[in-house]
Amino acid sequence: MPIYEYRCDDCGTEFEKRVNRVADSASVACPSCGEMHLTQKLSTFAPRVGGTRSDVPMCPSGGACPTPGMCGRN
């Protein structure tokens, strides 16, 4: 089952929601304000393919890089 990312157009809350069928996506509501004016965000995934944790590029913030190669620090 895919997990979709949304941003509420009314209150700005960003959240994820597992949606079983495409038809169910029309009934998704914001968990903060309950409104249904949502924008679906572009979702990415990061498959893990062997290697060690030291192989993962690090962000200046000290965490694992969510977008390797995009900032030129890989």
C-alpha cells in the first residue's frame, strides 16, 4: 500500500497517509484542521542496497542526506 505525502492548503500541516486505493485519496482530510483542501507532495523513496552506514552521504546538519547529489556534498 502506497504512502502519500500531503500539505494542507488551509493550515500548512504536512503529513503522510497510507491510501489503499486511488478512489480513497479523495476522502483524505488534514489531521490538524480536518479540511480536505490538500496538495499531494512529490514523494521519493530511498531503497537500501547493502553497504554500511558510513557509505551514506552526510548533510551539514549531521543527519543522513535525504537527496544525495543534489547539494554537491556526496
